[in-house]
Amino acid sequence: MIADDATLSRLAGLAQRGDRQAYATMLTACRSWLLRYYRRKVPPDQIEDLMQDTLLSVHRKLASYDPARPLIPWLAAIARYRFVDHLRIAYRDAADATLEDNTAVVEDEEQAVIARLSLDRLFEALPQAQSQAIELVKIEGLSISEASASTGQSESLVKVNIHRGLKRLASLIERA
Amino acid sequence: MPDSSDAFIDSLVADLKPVAPLRQGSGMALALAALLIGSVTVAAMLGLRRDLAAGHPAPLALTAAGVFLVLALASSWAAIDMARPAVGTRREGWGWTALMAAVLPGSALVLIASNYLAGQPIDLDRSGLGCFAVGSAVGLITATVLVVWLRRGAPSSPARAGLLTGVASGSAGIFAVSLWCPHDGLLHIGIWHGATIIAMGVLGRLILPRVLAW
């Protein structure tokens, strides 16, 4: 269970004024949220790096948070931005990594919020051929030829779909 | 929880410095100041239109200047708001304003095409290049303000932020030019003034994403 959004907003407001204790509590809560957020779409061995990259962005862009607004949609936008960036530079060594749907059980309200802000939601906005190509190559780590055989798309089409899909994902970061 | 993660958080906490949250109002105040500086600079260096100085502005020139001003404000607002990302935020209002402003170059193009088809092609006045050059140069003041603001923030789509910055800069620049430009014909305003906004938008879209990525 992480702190509710009102508490997080208050902590972030205090952190912007230089309160280190509030900042530590906020970052710890953000870490828990991010670990669950990334779990469904990021191989386990990459989650820690991605989570730290995201927290670093939170740190560098703390001024971009408006304390009058809820914190989670801001955190989700930063998490999505880093995720799409991560997909762009994903290495082939993710090939052997497998994704486990080991999402923790969360309360209904929290689950609803996460679902609305989730990475799955982002992928829903893509044409199926694009999301399939990205999932197979950039997330599951298949080679282009393996993805081509799996989807029935030609190798060049797989590449085109990845390119177009990543471009579209980058334009949809704030989509609810 | 991994120790490295705790240590990482500790290092971020140790590095914390107070930051002023980016307020929409502060950003708009800066954008308005840039618009004002550009307008005053044009008026001081090139002078005001005669009809404007006399207090009897030509209707079309006045209308067009108003449209470009609204576009500058709407696109600046959207660009400034992009510095503060949040899933679920929609910023589509500026698009309708841009569509409204596009009526001016659109009408000019229809006029050119219809005259061409009627066998009476229109010669485009080359003096518009001056408006284009001055508008682009003055627009750089707004562009600088918006880029600095956006780099402090976290625009989730640097490409869109670049486009918005370009459109805002071009329309702010051409609004300033409208105070001086002696022409009040639809062709001149639609083509040359419209081209300034389009060119700045394209340049912003092409050049700025690399500057605004984070």
C-alpha cells in the first residue's frame, strides 16, 4: 500500500521547498508505485534500472510538478516518457528475459487509477500490428526475423511498425 | 527492497535543493512580456502603420492582427502548460485557434488559384519578404522564452512542444509586424504573414525536439 495521492501531493509540495524528510518519504512511495507500474511491461532484470532512471527524472524535474494537482498523473507521465525512451534503446540482451504477470494485488480504487494510467492503456492506442511488433522485439527481446515469423509480417514491415509505433507512443504519453 | 535502490534514493535526497514550481501564470507573464518587447521593438525601430497611428486601422489588417494575437496567446498557453506533464491532460484548444487563423492563408490561396484558373495570374508582391524576415526575427524573443521555460519543465512530447513553440513564436512575431506593415490586402497578409507562422512552426518541429528532450 502506498500513500494516497493527497498525502503524496503534500509531500511533493514540501520537497519543492527543500524538506528532505518529506522528499525521502515521497521518493520511497514513488519507488513502490513505479515497481508495480512497470512490472507488466518490463522484464524483471530491467525494472530496477528503469525505476532509477524515472526517479532521477522525478528529481531533475521536480519543479514541473504543480502541488495543486494530483501527483500520480504527473508521476505516470514521467514514467511513460522514460518507458518509451527505454524501448528506443532496449538492447537485444533482453531476449532471454521473460515477463511474469506477477502484479501485486491492490485495492480496487488504486487498481482503477493504475489501469487508467497504465502502460497497457498506452499500447491500446496503437494499431495491433505496431503494438505486436514492439512487444515482441523491444519488450520480449525477439529478433526481427523471429518476430516476423511469429506475426506473419515481413521483416521490413516489423521494422516499420516498430519505428511508427514508438513514434506514436511518444506522442501519447499524456493520453488517459 | 534492493540496497542500491535505497542508496540511490538517499543520494537524491542529499542532492535536494528548493525549487520554485512552474506556475502557468508566471509562464504566461513571461510570454506576454516577450510579445510586448517584440511589439515595442518593431514600433520603435520601424514605426506604426499610418492608419493605426491615426486611430483608424484598416478592418482586415486589424482583424488579422487580432487573429494572430489570439493564436500567439493560445499556442503560448499550450506550450507553457506542456512543461507540467500529467496523464489525462488535453491541450487541443490551440488547434482550433490555428485552424481559424489558417482561414487567412487559405483564402489567399483560393484567390490565387481562382485568378490563375481565370487566366489572370496574380503577381505576389516581394515586399512581403521583409515582413517574413522581421516577423521571424522578432518571434525569436518568444521562442527563447518558451524554450527556456520548457527546458525547466518536462514536456512529454518534445516534438509537439517544438511545434507549439514555433507557432507561438511565429504568430507573436507577425503580430508585432502587423503594427508596422503598411499592407492591408488579403493576399499579402494571408501569404506572407501566414507563411511566417507556418515556417516557424515547421522549424520548431524540426529543430527543437532535440533541445527539449530530457
